[in-house]
Amino acid sequence: MSSPITTWEGAEAYFTFAHSPAAIAIILALSVIVVFFVLYNMAMHENESYRKLD
């Protein structure tokens, strides 16, 4: 299968995984996991720091 695109000149975006919904879902799931991990660790750190002040 050949690409109908003959040049990338003037292209403003490349959608690497546009043809693969599974890859997009995996990337989204990993992003959500990372965000929750950061928020959880931030909350644990804040709680520990608050306990040290008391």
C-alpha cells in the first residue's frame, strides 16, 4: 500500500496513531494512570508534611 502523500512540505501535524484506536486508548490509559499516581503521591507528601508540623 503506497501513501497518497508525496511531500510533507506544508504539513502542520503528524497523527502517528490516528489509524489505531487501540494505541490511542493505551496512551490515554497510561496518561490517566500517571496523573493519578502524581496526585496520590502529592497528597501523601502533603499529609506527611502536615503531620510533621503538628
